[in-house]
Amino acid sequence: MTGWAERQARAASLLTGRSAPRLADGKRTTAATSHAAAPTNSKHASTTASQAEVRALAVPEQERPALTARLHEAAVIPGPTPARFPKLIATLCLLATAGSAAIIPPSAPQPPLLPVLPAAVAEPVRYGMRVQDERFPERIKPFRATEPSEGWLVVGASGQRWRLPDALPAADVQVSPDGRKLAYYSLTRMQVVIHDITTGALQPVPTPFYEVRLSFSPDSRLLAMEQPEEVIVTDTRSGAVRRVPGDELLVGWAGDRLVLSHSFDGIKIVALDASLIAKIQAPELDDQGNATVSPDGKEIAVPSGQRVLILGQDGKVLRKIHPHLPPTAELRRVYRWAGPTEVVLYAPGYRSATIYVMNVHTGATRPVPYAPEVAGRDITIGAI
């Protein structure tokens, strides 16, 4: 038997605590016979190789000398060995040294797939979120146990999660305020669709683009879709389509009227016939994507540090509200109004909820259920 076979037998004896097995010539393998088979300069080479293997195994520094000596004594490293075996045998010796506590767990089974959102469901959708997380690719598998590695999923009022494989991951997805409709760019139809999850009906929206901003009206009836030189408004009940000309960016809604960007620090409210209702300008509106207009169009909520500013139609600050949030929560965004006196906030924090509903007069807040998981993700708010 070769010197390599002798070293294998010696390593096995270390693991089992039994004497080394006899070889074909009737002799037992020993550290001495293993050393005898090695070149004259193998002692230095084995020590260096042993130390390298121990470092590769991330053994604590104080334990390295003893383990290195053990490897050297076992003669599993010295001499010419196949390149693929030293680390394996060093690992076996490490297990023998560490005892029964060092157990390599079996490979975890693949988690089950998340279910696909059915055509129709009984419960409304609270929110949807886009997952694009490559930090833990071994833990987040596409559309697996917890969530897809890239794609959209939605969460119902009960906490049930579904994936949306037909929604283009890079495009916008919106949930209506009543949680009964979804709007997204369909990969199968190659166009934007409105999915009524109560009936299962799919309503196509005419557009050749997928990089569009979508926004449902507060009553969930109308869907606005931003286009290069117009905003297309679709009635989700009748299917009627109206086109509002203009190259302004879509900000959202004020009741049944559109809110569009006006300038770097201004917005304007227009009717669906494109007639101007109001033009509001203020330094606080330098990021219109963070501003949201009340259903009656008279107040605008915009975040400012850890406060929410309430502006009037003249652009003046009416109130400065300090939301009642946990100490670790950080106010990032005001999503939309949730009625005449409440707004939806995005305020992630350590071990706390991330979505809150705030009273615009008192600052009192209430967390949205099942929302802690959405921190740092692209989300869309539905029924709250």
C-alpha cells in the first residue's frame, strides 16, 4: 500500500479511536512509517502545509498549534498528495480533535415555492413589494420559501403571501387603495394590465412602454399612467380611456383630479380635461415624488427630516407634525393620504414596523400589520 493509503488509514484511526487497520503486508500504519515514506525535507513542508490547512479551516489562533501538531503526527499532510485531498483529511482530523460537538449538518432541503396569486382571491391586498436582493443568494432562491430573489410579491390582509411571476420585475406595480386591484406590466401580454382580484378579470391598458409610472385614484376606480407627452387615465369599471396632454411627471391624485409636477419646487392640480385647478409652489416641494395631496386638494403632506409638513394651496406651512414613532424608526417617505385626516408613512426601524398611518393633526400613528419585512424594498400600499 502506498504512503498516501497509509496516511488515510491513520486519519481514520484518529476519528474512530481504533487501531489503524493492517495493510496488505501485515503491518499497521504508524506515524513513523508515514514519515519514512516522505522526502527528507518533508518535515518543514508538512508543518507549513498543516498550518495553511488549519488557517483555511478558520480555527481560532490559540488552538492552531495543537491542531497543527496533531495533523503532523497523523502524517496526513506530508509528502506528495493529490491536490484535492489535504483539506478534506484536515477537516476529518479537526472533527476528531473537536469531538462530537463538531458535526456537519446535512444539506437543508429546498424550501417550498411561494404560491402564485390566484386569478381571484377573497381577501384584499395590503401591500406589494419588489425583491431584488443578491446579498444572500444561497438563502433567497427564486420564488422559494420566503420570497423570490427578483420579482414582485403581494401580501394579503391575513398575511398570506403570493408571487406575481407575470409582473415584469423592473416595472412599476401598484395596488389600489381598496386592495382589490393590481396594475402591472404583464410579461405574457406585453402590456400594462389591471387585474381585478375579486373577479379575476384582466383589463388591458393601451401602451407600448413598460417604464411607466402608475397611480390609482383614492376611490380605486381610475388608473393614471404616465407617458412621454401625456397621462392616460383608464376607468377600471367602464374601460373608458382619457388622455391628458402634457409632459409633466405624474405625482398622484387629489380626489378625482391629477397632481402633476410643475417645476423643480412646484406641483399643479388639473382636471381630467386638462384644465388647471391649482398651482402650488414652495421650497419644501423640491422632491415632488415625496409629496402627496389630500383628497380635497387643499393640503399637501411632505416629509422634512423627522417631521411631516402640511402645506396649504398657497405653499405656506400650515402645521409641522412630529409622528409618534418608535425611537429607532426613521421617517423616509409620505406615501399617500388614507382619508381626509390620515397619511401613510414609510419609517423603517430596528425590530419595528415600517409602515404607519398618521393623523395629520395629532401625529398619532398606528402600524400596518405584516409590514416589518418591507424595510429597504420598493413597495406599493393597498388596503390598510
